[in-house]
Amino acid sequence: MAHKKPEKSMSDVVSIILAGGEGVRLKPLTQIRCKPAITFGGRYRLIDIAISNAINARIPEIYVLTQFLASTLNNYLLEAYQHNLENQTHIEVFSPEDSPHGNVWYKGTADSVRQNLSYFMLHTAEYYVILSGDQLYCMDLGDMLEFAKEKDADLTIATIPVAEAEARRMGIMKINQRLEITNFVEKPQDPVTLREFAIAPEVAEKYNAAHDMSFLGSMGIYIFKRQALIDLLSEDPRDDFGKHLIPTQLQKGKTFAYIFDGYWEDIGTISSYYEANLRLAENRFCLDLYDRTRPIFTQSIHLPSPRILGSTVSNSIICDGSVIQAKEISHCMIGLNSLVGDQTVMKDSILMGWSPHSNRDPITIGSGCLIQKAIIDEGVSIGNHVSLTNKHHLVSYDDPWLSVRDSIIVVKAGARIPDNFHF
């Protein structure tokens, strides 16, 4: 008879989720909401991923640090979690106005933790897990903690093997065979520097890093020992973990790399957001939303199952509450409560859906429309016989209702597109 694997104890751990990002490169999606509040997968918010990883690891205390357009996230967190968790997890939200320093805006990731450190230290936790509120991944944080304890690490950084193109936009580690980090560089562009940080062949083989993925990139996920975090924030007054404090900690030693071999995506641009959503529809190298052992938690919304009438649907996800009368839906993500009229064809597109706290109507698309390679934000109403195909092959464009980013059409929240409009 097989014995159940004992659960890892997380009673000496708290999690801090950094959710204050403005998301400049994600505009216009971040014009009305902060980056971690953006809808993902038709029904979730980006912040749900980090929170779910912490909940699934049974971390009892979660602190969320918000800043830009904080109310768009604070209201969601209140409705989704603070009154609806059946487990023993406690979630608390901090904005700059809650800081002991008195409404001083956070200047960076490390500064946000420093400003609230006196409150965090009221907890007796020995380890602090710091997560980003705008990444996609499913990680066993308990396993990472065990690794940190085994190495007696003051700081453990989650890393992932990446190719050269990705390495140029990440913090890159050099490690020894004990997985201790010996050097770190932020977003290296020089080919000579890159070669110096390539994973040694024996390390790559030991940890199954593929031949064409020869660098270790930081995932922005950290586990600090309590005193190490206090000392580092005190000794180095600068603003960011990746750019400033991690190199300082390396000089002190006892910093290790935890190598993760699963799916991870940092949602930083319109194209990365678009591709990550549509990979879910393809079920290709994407976040696994269907893993029952590690569910993704979100706000409970009571909607009926989707109704699909006379439509051809392929490689798509259609969320609850939607009524689809379209002629064809192909390679699409259709969010909550969306309405698509008859004889409409949608391809390679995302309807971000509806949320009860946005005070916007559901997305509606009229009859006889053609929509290709587009993101339709909340509350959009599209009339009949509208064509959104980027017919002039624009890479970038802006007007009051439409934008184009990386050749992807973005219809802005609340837009009203009239009948017979062609773009």
C-alpha cells in the first residue's frame, strides 16, 4: 500500500507579492487598471497566479503590495479572497498610503518591502517568499523552501534555463556545481559577457538544461531568511532587488539558484499577453489550468454554462455566461459573459470578458462581423458588419478607441464601434 507523501510544513513562512507594477508596455490594457489586475484566461486575473501558488503551498500569511491604480486591484482582492477563503490562509493588502512612512510611493521592488518591513516583522516567520504579481507559472514553493533550508541559504533565487534572446532581457546567474550563485548580471547585451554566463556543460547535463537554453535567468522569485532580508534592506538603501540588492547579497555569499524546469512567462508586453492567452486555447506550452492538484483560485462568479448556437468552434476556450451565435470561432479566448452575434467570424482573438466590479456591460459583438488578431477589452460594444483585420498591416497605431501593438489590434475598454466600421 502506497503511503501519502507528508506535506511540507510552511508554518514558518510568509509570502510577499509585489503587485505595484504600472505596466507601461501593456498599455492600453493598463490605462484603466494596474498590470496584476488584467484578465487572463477568460476568467482569472494575473494576480491570481501568484496567490494560488502561495495558497497551494499552504503559506498561512500573504501580503500583497499594490500601487498604480491600486483600487482596481484592492477591490478585486477584497471580493475574491478576503471573505471567501475556506482554508486558513490570511491575505492582507498594502498600498503606499498604508506605509508607516506616510503615503510615500514605492520607488522599486526592494523599496516597497522596506517601507512595510516593520509590519512584516511583527510576524515570527523565519523565511519570506517574495513573488511577482504578474507572472504565469505553477511552482511547488514548498520544494523551493526545502532546497533553501538544505543549502542553509540566506537568499534563494528561482531560476529557469533560457535561450540567448531571453537572457538579454533578464537577470542572468553564474553558478557553481553546488548551485551557489557566483555572479549576476542584469539584462546583458554584450556577447562577451553573455558567453561568460553560459551554463557549464556538466551543470547543464545534471539539471537537464537543453542544449540551446544555456543561461540561467532569474524568475524574480526569492526566498530570504528573515535576518538576511532585514540586513540587506538596511545595508543597501537602493530601490530594486534585481538591479541593486541581489548583487550586494552575492558579495555576502550564501546565495543559491533553485532551477525550475516548468512553464514560466513574464507578462510584459501586449504580444506576450496575447500569445500566453491563445496558447491556453491550443493547449501548447502554456499554464496548466486543469491541474486539479494545484488549482488556480479566483473570484467566484455565478454564471450559467456557455450557450453555443449553430457555430463552428475550434481550438478555443469559451467561458461561462457567454452566448455564441457566430458562424465560426477559431483559435480564440472568449471571456466571461460575452455575446457574439450570428454570421460573425472570429479568428486568433481574445475577448477579455466581464467582471462584476468593473461597472461595465458585457462585451457584445454584432452580426456579420470579421475579427482577426484582436484583443477586445471589457465593456466594448461592436456593431453589425464590422471588420477588424488590420487591413493596412500597421505595427503600431493609436486613436481614442483603437490601438495597434506588435500588429495586434486592441479595442479599448468601453469602446463603441459603429455598424459597417472597417479597420
